[in-house]
Amino acid sequence: MRVTERPSGDDVSYGCARLTIQMLTRADVARAEHTLRRSSYKDTDHTCAQWNRRISLPISVALMRTPLTANQLSVVLVAIGFYSAWLFSIGRYWPGVLAAFLSLAASILDGCDGEIARLKYQESALGCWIETFGDYSYYLAIFIGLTVGAVHQTDAEIFYWIGGTALAGTLLTFGLLIYLRARITSGNPTRLHAVVRDRFTAEPSLWSRLIWRVSFVATRAAMPYGIMLMALLHLLPAFVVIAALASHIYWVSLILKLRDLLREETVAA
């Protein structure tokens, strides 16, 4: 019987192949486990995301033995995000620290739904959109909670305006990302981050590197670490100010950097 070369974990991670494992001998077990774990990573994972996966992957492997689906886990994570937002809105130190911890825990577990989907062959465009909704609702809920909490903590109602500015910038960013996800990913919505990364790094400049760093810090994998630090230092209102500035910088830069890509699509059509 001829044994064909099986795709590696990197092949699956980069979307070039489906996960396939064959174990004929005991020696194949270690190789299969390595392939299984590596296939759960994404080629767009940055340092924080890779660190989170060191924690989330063993949890995903354990959850594979349960009937829990990736979409069900996504719903649970949305609920955790909303609860964290409510704790943030209290505006006191210990509720803020607890909220930051839950937010960070949800960020780490956020990798589990995608990992379970890949390991159980449950990947779908619907699942990607559900995860996207969960991510976007997380940002909105957290920003609203932090804004209300900043007002309660400082007694300065100007934070309502600052928080509103952050929400406006965030909504504009989400609108652009949803539009771009539908337009430039060739029917594969999970590739949006890779496409955006390629466009921002195609012509390296100080501005593009700065914006890419801003987008990295604002990801679901990295941002909760910053929130946790701010909570421990009792400086969560400062995070609202940073979010207001960063959200508008990013959506403006997104338009400027990706408009040439949209123009190329129009010409090609």
C-alpha cells in the first residue's frame, strides 16, 4: 500500500491543506501530536496570540472529549465579556481588577473556539462570523463599561464624551473591517487579518509600522494584558483616552492603506 505524504501542521495552519493524521506505529504518535498542535496555530498569530495558545490548546484538547461545539463556546465567551463590562462600570478597584482578569481569561479562551472548530472539522464561514460578532461585541461592551466606570471613578463626566469618541472610532473600524471581509478575502473570511497584514507591510514605512503596531496592541489577544496592567495600577480611565485616540488613528489609516486594493478590484471587474 502506497503511503502518501501527509500535510504538516504548518500546511494546515497556513490554510493550504486539511488536517490529516495517520498513525501506523507507536513512533507516529509523537509526530501526530506535533502536527495536531501546530495545525491549531494561525499564520497571523503574533507573540501574544502564540503565548495564549500555549494555554488555550491544552484546554481545547480536553474540551474535544465533550459535546461542546465551537459556536457554543463563542456564546459563553460573549457572556463573560458582558459580565466583565458590568464589573468595569462599577468604577471601583477590586471589581475592575476582577473584570480585567475575566477579560484576560476570555481572551485566552477565545482561541479555543477556533481550535475546537479546526480539530473537530467544524470550521465554517458562519462560525467565523459568529466569532467576529463575539469579538466586536466584546470591544463595544468593554469600552462602554470602562467609560461608565471612568465617570464613577473620577466624577468627571467628560469621560462620557471621550468614551463616546472611542466607540465612534471603534464602530467605524468595525464597519470597514466587515466591508473588507466581504470584499477582499475571496470567500474565506478568516483570511482578513492576513490580507490587512500584507497590505500594511508591503511598503514598509515609519507610519505603516506604527499603525500595524497600534492594530497589534488593539487585538483581542493583546489588549486585555494592557487592561489588566491599567486595572492593577488603578488607571483604567487612562485606557479610555488611549482607546479614543487609537481607534480613530486606525480606521483612518485603514482607509488610506487599503483604498488601492479596492481600486484594483474595481478595475479587474
